[in-house]
Amino acid sequence: MIKKLSGCLLMLSILSITANIQAQSRVSFDHYKNNAEVQKALNDLQAKGASRTALHKIAESPGGEPVFVLEIGKELKNVPAIFVGANFEGKTPISTEGALYLANMLLDSAKYTGKVKWFILPLPNPDATVGYFSKVKYERTVNGSEVNDDKDDLMNEDGPDDLNGDGFITSMRVEDPEGTYLISEKDPRLMVRADASKGERGKYKLYPEGLDNDGDGEINEDGPGGINVGINFPHLFKSNAKDTGLWPGEAPETYGVMKFVFSHPEISMVYTLGTSDFCIAPPRGGRKGGMNMESLKIPARFAARIGADPEKTYPMNEIVEMFKANMPSRAGREINAETVTDMLGLGASVNPLEEDLKFYTDFSDKYKSFLKAKGFSTDRMAADPDKDGSFELWAYYHLGVPSFSMNLFTPPKPPTEQRTRESGFRDPTAKTAEGDDKEKTILAYIDKKLHGTGFVKWQPFNHPTLGKVEIGGIAPFVTSTPPALQIDSLCKMQLPWLLNLSKKLPDLQLMQEKVTDLGAGVYKLELFIENKGVLPYPTAMGSRNKQPAPVMVIIEGESLQFLEGYKRTSLGDVGGNQVKKLTWTIKTDKNSILKVHLESPIFGSTVKQIKIGG
């Protein structure tokens, strides 16, 4: 009896300990987490799947905060990987929650982790998050590096000031004959630019809330911190812009991300949770490159085909006409300056390639249908466009892999009938004298969903240098950060789409072979390599910039001579759900055995034996 009782007590003790461990490792999504809580959540997630997870410290911020990547699938070998980065600018805490939520989903199901490894980075810019978690909220995007923004003798001496003591940094409006703003007649909360074409003249200047702390005549021009990690990546990096840093990767957080990614060549897809949204709409085009379009040389291999002199220079419009005359357009592809730039490989590519836009557009349509089937409305304020120097652009243009971004929250638009009834709500792209529809959508959201709490009413204030001003405006984080009660529902609705995309990865396999005896010990060998995935390998951008590394086909065997073809052959491009044939002419002994290797840093190595003459 005593033994039975002891056994029961022991079992209860074990169950209690197990339940306590599970409770401790459970990650909650009922509030936004600061960096200390993010690190705890990562440790809890790592403990939850200890046998298949690992934590990698990739950087320490200038403010002394650690930056970690969670690896899910550390036991997997020779499999592709997906890298997930979130909240690079530090001002979208919903993105950090989304990354942790996604990690939790992956650890709860083996469906998406059996043949794919995941690297999840929830907070690469921890210093910037102080703007949300500090007593006075302001939308900070820079890390803690010391940068003298106004090039004076002081450092970080003129940041924002909460003059009215409401806990927010908003705006100041002051009457000024040189002002360019007016108070909207439709909604006095809005400040709109005066339209000179309508005879309007501005009456107000707008400033961020604060003082001229250093007495240089400017307000808030040199606040704390210096580099925006989210725009410190190489593609379209702007070295002379504020907050970008002096060179790409100057921020230790950015450098740490790039170093980690380059040390893991198995990364074949990238997700970014932040302000842009390539899931809803494909990456934007229309950018202009920095080339001199009036003086271009044509590479010799193309010059001969279009009757040009490779030693001469031509203006782009003349080159386009030569291509049109000698190389008719392919179906669905117009010959223009952009396509010629891509074909000739002139300069850095600044716009997504047409072949890649096909799968981006297809997935975008499918994503909208996916959300509609769930009853989730996409009738909301458009996400911000992708930014020069961003992680998602670097991943597509430099790594050459499919790069998808997702914005988990923007304010919903008013009902269609309300937009029609209120003349202020027009075409979202049309700017009006009463302000743009973006601001009006935000105000409608504040009124209907936040019951007015997201707007600070304009109130008079006696400013020491500007005189009589009014302080007010839209509160920080209103457009990017929904109430914490919505974290779970927003993530549950949208993040499964990223899991679906993980099933679209390229999947290259040796499909079959064909050996034809040509006599005298000579054979024709044909190999058929199949891409069973939906996405191509590589992307068109990857093919253009030779990144990622090619898949190599290697043939080995005793007494083997190559009459046509090589021992090592690059597979080249293979479209989604397509088969590619490679052909060799070889000489070898009858009944010999060949070993065919399919090798790739992404897909690993597979070997198939082929018997010759049998």
C-alpha cells in the first residue's frame, strides 16, 4: 500500500513538473513584447523543441541588446531553408509578434518542418523599439549608434520633447506667412498642403513636437541613435540620406544578418514581416537606374546580332530600335529600355524581372482569394511601398531568391457607401486639397474603431522659440500597431499563407535517364531533371546575377571519356513543374556503372547509378 502510494505521489510529482515546464515554455500573444521578453520567448520556443531547435546570436546592437535567430530543423541535412525576418525598422511590434507566432505554429506541427529548415529573426533592431515601450511614445527607427545628424559639436542633443505631457510625440502647427499648410475645411483635425493652382496660400508651418534644445534654429534634428537597420542593406542603398549609415552593413545588426545569410547557402526563400506587402501586391517597378542612357556600349555577342559596332556608344532609344528591328518581341514581352537593360546586363537591376512578376502576381491573386475564403477583408489602407536599402529588396535582387513580405496590419477603409457619401474619400491615389485618403482612412479608423483615442486634439501651447503654437495630430503607432487583443486573430488569419508558400519551393530530382548505343563503345546519355516544385530555380533575377549557386550535374565512372559534354555541367534554369534534358556523348566499357551526382548547396546531394549497355 505504501509502495503504491509512493508511486502515485512520484507520478503526480512528475506530471506537476512537466506541466510547470510546459507552462513556462508557453509563449503568450496578449501583449507586445520588449526585447527582454522577446529573448525569453525565443528561449521558451527553443526549450519547446529542444531536439530540433537552436538559438544563434548574430549581433549585439550599439545599445547592448542581443540579436538572436531561432533555427527550427537543426537536425535536417541537405534540405532547403526559409529565412524569416521581422520588424527591421523597429516600429512595427506586430511584426515581431508575428515572427514568434509563426515559430510557435511550426513547432506545433511537423507538416511544414519535415523537409524544410527555418531561420526566424523576430527583432533585428531592438534599440529602436524603445520608441514604443518608453514612457513617451514616438516612432523611432534608428539603433543606438551615435551619429551627429546636424554635424555640430554635440551628439544626440536635440531629440523630441513631450511638451504637453500626454505621453506622445505628435506635431506642432504654428501660423506663419511662409507656411505651406492649411487647416482642412472638411475636417479641422487635418493639415493639408495649400494648392497654388486653386489660388490657395499656406498659413501654417508644421514641426515635430519638441524644442530647439541646441539653439541652432532647428527642432528635433539630432535625436538619440543613428542608423535605421531596415534601410542599411546594399540594394539601392543611399549613402547620403539620413539614418541609412555611411555604407551598407555599417550597423552591426545588418552586418550580422548578411553574414548569417551568406553562411547558410541553403536559404532558398525569404519572408519579411514589416511595412511592405509583396503578398498583396508584387514588388513595384518603375525605378530608374543610374546609367548614362545617352552613351552605352553594346556587348559584342549582342552587337553582331543587331548590326551594331561593339566599339561605339549609342543612346538607349537607338539601341531599343535596333533590337526591335532585328529581334522581334517574344509573346507577351515588349522590347523597351527596361528589357534591353536586362538582356544586356547593363548596370544593377532596379526593377523586378517580368518572369518573376508572373509568380508574384499569381500568388498575390491566390492570397487575396485565400483571405476572402476566411472572411478576412483586404479593403484596408495600402501597405507602404518597399524602401531602398531594405532587407526584402536585398533578398530578391542580391540573393536571387523569392522574397515575400507581409504587412500584418493597416487600418481598414471605411465602408464603400461611406466613402461615396463623404466627398473627402476619393481614389486612394488622388491627392486633394483636403488631404489624401490615407489620412482620412486613418481618422475614420480612429473614430470608429479606437473611439477617438488615436488622435490628440489640437491644444494651444506657448513655445519658447516659436511663440503660440498648437500641439496635436495622429498619435504614434496608430497606423502600424493594432490593439494587442488583435494579435492572435491577425496572425492566425494571415500567417498560414506563408506556410502555404513554403510548399511552393523548387524540388529538383533526377527523373529518368536514356542510354543509346552508338556503336564502338560510344553512347549517348540523356538525363531528365525534374522540378517538382511550383517556383522556378533559380528566379529570373537569380539567373541574371548568378546567385544562388547553380545546381551541378557530375558524372563519374571508370574508363569514362567525354566526347561531347563535361564531367561537371551546370543544370541552368528549370521552371516550376518543368523537366530539363541534358545530353552527353561518352565512351566507356560495356556493362560499366556510371554515378550521376546532382549537387547543390540548397538541395544537397543525390546520387543515381546508371548501368551502361545492360
